[in-house]
Amino acid sequence: MQISLFFFGNPDRGDDAVGEALYQWAQHYFTQPDKLAAGIELRQVLDFQLEPEHIFDLEGSALGIFVDCHAASEKAVTWQAVPVGSQLMFSSHSLTAESLLFLYENTLQQPAPPCYLLGIRGEDFSLGKAMSPATQKALELAKLQLAHRLRQADFA
């Protein structure tokens, strides 16, 4: 089963660096023996933000996971299903995961695979800032959760 694993964020914007930090960890961690459930293959994608072209990185996968930092979250780490949106919504520099799935279905003329968001709480997204201590702790929790889900094939 192929899983597309998307990591987003800007390493120069404080807590937004968490996406790249988790990507760097995953690049090493998931190449080790017995870190993935049998039959799982990962396609890992790192970018500043979700873009329309990412439908092609999702194409052919049985599952998608989006990893991103969010300021609005109450919990340090969240896991939630991403529903297919009912319309295409984007701003000048970003696209929502729901809109990406809407675009996927309308462009590729096929159902989008099930997708999930691994959200990591961030506090400070200022340019030139380092990752905050709270987000560094949340990053460690996100590593544990991602490792567990991919080792156990537990996505519900």
C-alpha cells in the first residue's frame, strides 16, 4: 500500500519549521527495518505549502497524510480525517487539504484516497525566529504518533 506523506512549512518562520523538521526525521526513521507495517511504501513530499500540483503526488496512493503546523489548535498534536471539499478554495499562497481533494476528484475524475491531517500546534510564525520550546515538544509527540500509525497501519 502506497501512502503519500506531505510535510508543509517554512523553515525560516519559527514554528512553521516543524514540517521540515518532521520530514528530515522521517527520511531517516522510516528507512530502518521494522518501522513500517508490512506492505507500506512511503512517498514523502516536502513543500512550503499545499499546491494544486500535489494532486499528482497523491495519485496512485491508497492513503494520504498531510503534516502541518496550526496556530488554532488547542491540543499539541491532532489527527483527523480530511473530507473532500465541496468547492475549490485557495488564497494567494495556499490551498486547503479539502480543496486539494476536491481538485483531485474533479481533475483526475476518480475518488480521492482517504486522507488525514497530522496537525502540530504552533505559537510563533515570525520570520527569522527559532522553533518555540512548546512546538519542539509537540514535534516529539508528532514523531511518536506518526511512527505508531505507520508501524501499526492504524489510520482511523
